[in-house]
Amino acid sequence: MSAKPFHLGWFMSFAVDEWNSPFSASGGSPWSGEFYIEMAQALERACFDYIMIEDTLMVSDVYGGTSETYLKHALMAPKHDPAPLAAIMAAATSRIGVVATMSTTFYPPFLLARLCATLDHIAKGRFGWNIVTSGEDAAAQNFGMDKLTEHDLRYEIADEYLDVVCQLFDSWEPDAVVMDRETNTYADFKKVHPINFEGKYFKSRGPLNTVRPPQGRPVFVQAGGSPPGRQFASKHADSIIAVANGIDGMKSYRDDVRARATAQGRNPDDIKVLFVVSPIMGATESAARATQKRMSEDPAAIEQALAGIASVTDIDFSKFDLDEPLPPMTTNGERGSLDKFAQWGSNKTLRQLVLDNGSLSDSVELVGTPDQCAERMGEVMEEVGGDGFLISRPGFHVSRHYIAEITDGLVPALQRRGLSRSVYTHEQFRDNLRDF
């Protein structure tokens, strides 16, 4: 197999670490951000493309009709705002991209564009925005709504939202700041323009009162699973977060979004599809398998997994028999997540769905030594065609121990095979993302 490098990202949440394990770093109190600053620095040493901070805007009570499971196990909550964390992580690093999640449903476009521009300056051109439309009615109720707008309509609204914010980013021409000492002029007013946007859903005068972002606009990251989500991601995203079932599912997904991008006049190579995986590693394969078995047999594991998927799909899975297949259903929440989890047509029981691949987020199983996992990742990418992987901790909480397994075990094994970069060649996020 000829070595072809691929991209690496990390999917995390500004939440508690593995607080009740022997490897807890912060004792369940990571809110100063120091733990995550150290994490970003470790990932930068391993030359990750980016670290993505996930977010939701509610304390869920979908599973069992109560918040007990979520708060008992620190699932989905507590979590803190990703934007301030992104700022301090970026200030403590110099090359890795830092991505924060913000919702088109709840952030006014001007406020979000201003925040993104500010963060891209703090990061010196290394900030990314993970674009979500949100999928939980409980979040809508925190913002004065009774429930979310319909799923497909949210993407239609988001499409116009992107038009507004991109016009706001462009409201300052690249050379608007002149700093002319002779005329005592900081910015040329003829190069800063109102946008006077008036669409179906949004209206904004502009211009931004912040200087144009170093990258022109931040890197756009998006996770589109449903057909409208895929269409949206293929139109706007620089990187797509993807979950799929196995190599065939991964290849099918990537081929689909690339075809959609081409149909919309984009170069599909400008979109990097990163598939979520949760490697489980050990000094030997048997040790890694033992860890996998122990995690899957944890009495709380099934409840936590079901509560997690319930939260993002707005479906109470506590109502279903664990040893029966799921009945047909749809959701106004995250449809792509539901389809990935349910594996419609497989006739698997709910218990089998939870245990399948050891993780709700796994696109492909990675269990073994670092060398075995690295070899498998190379094989998978060769079959799928690209573009890389987004690492997520098995379960819901991360530890320094697991971070070290990836940065000091898996990544060196990838680098020895020429499968991941060992040095950054550019200063800005988008340039590194498009390096190969």
C-alpha cells in the first residue's frame, strides 16, 4: 500500500473529564479550561488539523422523561460555552485549528459573524465554526420557542443565514485597513460597506464593526447526515464530520457529498470528510479486546448510550424493549444520527444496536495495538478514498491517559507509515486543511 497522508481532527465537549476513573485529570472540575489547553497543545504536537468543541444548549430530559440519567452520569450536561474556550486554546497554540459549535437557530447572524471574526483574529487565522441548526426542543424552549422549526426548514433557514454572515465577513474589503500615518487614516471608509441584506428570514444592515477575519471567513465545519444536511454541507463546508456504518457506508457517504459539491460548482477536493472513530488500544490486541469487553459490559454503558442518542434525536429510547428491533420512526431532531444508530433493515435488537462496533459514533471498529489501528486506518482510507478521521473518546468523557494513547501511541504509528503529517506547512487553518 502506497502511503497517502490523511487528516486528523478531534471531537470533544467543554464538559467534565473522566472524573470517576483512576485517570481523572481535573477531579471533574475542568472549568478553568487548563485541562483542555493542555489537550490542544498535545494534539498540536501530534499535528492534528483541528480540535472541534461540540455544544448543545439545554439539560436534556428526553430519556425516561427526566434529567436524572444525564446529570447523574454528566451526559450532555454540565458543559460550558465553547467560544471562550476556543479563544484560550487558540492563544496557547500556534498551528492547530480550533473549531467552536454555534447554532444558526439561536445566534443572530450579526452577533455570530462578529464573534467568529474576533475569534479568527485571536487565533491568527486558525478558527473554525461548526455550523449546527440544533435538534432539541428543550434548547428551543430556552430561547422562548415552544419547539424547533421543522427539520428540513431549519436547513433552508440556515442556507440564508450563511448568505448573511458571509456578506458580513465581506463587508470589509481585504485592504480596508490602510493605517496611513500621513493622512491619519486607520481604515478607508470607501472599502467598508453596509450589506443591506433583506431575505425571507433575516435582515441586517451591516457592515461588521470588526476587521475582516484573517482567513476572509473562518473554516466552516458541518455534520450533515440527512439529505438536506448533506446538501447544505456540500455547499458550504470546508470539512464535514461524518458517521457511517462500515467501509461501504463511509465510501457511499463521501461519494455522495462530493457529487453534490460538484453539482453546485465546487471543487470536491476542497471538502475534507472526516469520519468519527473511537480507537480502543492496548499493548497487545488481547489487552485492547479486554478493554473493549469491559467497557461494553459496564452496567451503566447501555443506559448512557441510549440517553445520549435520545438527547440528540428527541426520542425516548427507554420506552423500547432492549431485546426487540426498533419500530419504524422518524424525528424532528438529528435524522442522520437516528439513521446511523438504527441501521434500518438490519433487524438488530436495540441492545445489539447499542453494542454494535462498541460505540454510537464509530464509523469503523479500531481495536488493537497502535500499530494495528494505524494499519487499519490506512487500509480504510485507501478503500474509502479519503479524507481522514475525527477521533472521539469511547463513551462520553476524556482523560489524559486516552489523549496520550492517541498522541504518543497511534499518531507516531501513523507517521511511521506516512499516513499523517509530522509538521505543519502553513500558518492558517484552511491552508493546512487543503494541504493534501
